[in-house]
Amino acid sequence: MPSALRVVLAEDGVLLREGLTALLERFGHQVVAAVGDATALREAVAAHEPDVVVTDVRMPPGFQDEGLRAAIALRAERPTLPVLVLSQYVQREYAAELLDTGDGTGVGYLLKDRVGQVEEFVAALARVAGGGTVVDPEVVRQLLRRRRDPLAALTPREREVLALVAEGRSNAAVARELTVTEAAVGKHIGNILAKLGLPPAEDTHRRVLAVLTYLR
């Protein structure tokens, strides 16, 4: 993955679109197109072949799920195209449908509030562009509530680890966040996978997909 990414940005709100453009450029990325509707998004991707797409869920003309539908269509045409979708609210069905697109790599679903946490947002974009999977922790929490019984065996610490794993974080990153050793994180993850009946996996991306597949 190049350190400087070529980004196609789709956001109908002018202020947020310009703010995101300025933010990405401040971190050394190039916004090759910044558009305000789903049709323009698909045209921009065809014209520029970007490293990654960032798009809102709701866009003109109906302000329903036009951005998401465009992202799903783009992933059907280009299975390896990294896409990061931004949403105002947690919509589990949208997250699940997006995660099922393409070849299963390079996809993310974040709440717009996460954009305000600048370094986290930029790191998430880099992970998606590099083929990783990133899911907003609030989405994970709602999925956890929906699957309450099967996850009852998890300890509070294991739930914390699970939420961070779903964000696509490595063992080292989870350890830093929770101020524990990497070995402790590895043990927690092993326990989580065992309790959920999932096979162990060394690769972070496959581990995320395994957990999210179960939660869906």
C-alpha cells in the first residue's frame, strides 16, 4: 500500500466534503475527486481508479442508501477496490451487507463521529486501503447485544478485546489500547475464538472476518 493514497470522496454535505478533503490532504493523501452524489461517485471511480473510496451512506436524490448501493455496485465490479463507508447512525443491515461485498478484503464501516477522532480515522482508512477490515466499535456493541446468549460466556475484558479486534487492530495495537501485554491479548483472543466456536487464525483480517461472520 502506498503511503500517499489516491482517494475518491463522496459526501453530499459541502462543508463535510471540504473538511474531509482538507484533512486527507493534510496527511499527505490526494483527493482525486470529491463528489456529492452516487452517480458521480461511480463515474469518478471509473475515471480515476483510486486506491480507496470514502463514501457516505445517504446521498441524493433520495437520501436513503444511495451511497451504500453505489459502494456495493463498485465492489461487485472491482472486488479488490477498498471502500470505507461513513454513516450517521448505526445500521446493522448496512454494515452486514457491505462486509459481504467483493472478495472480503479492504472494507470498512464507520460512524461519522469517528471522523472527529482524526488519527483513528486516518489509521482506519490506511487499514482499509491495505486490505484490512474495519468496523465501528458501536456497530460491534449492537451486534453483541443482538447475539446476547451465545456471547454470554465472554468476560468484560474479552468483550473489550473483541470490539478492538473488529476494528482491524493488531494484537500489539490492542495491547497498547488496553495497557496489557501482547501475550495477554493473544490469550484473550484465543479464548474468544474458542468460546465462539471459531477456528484460530494468525492473520488479523481473517480473524476479524471470522468474528464478524459469527456476529452477523
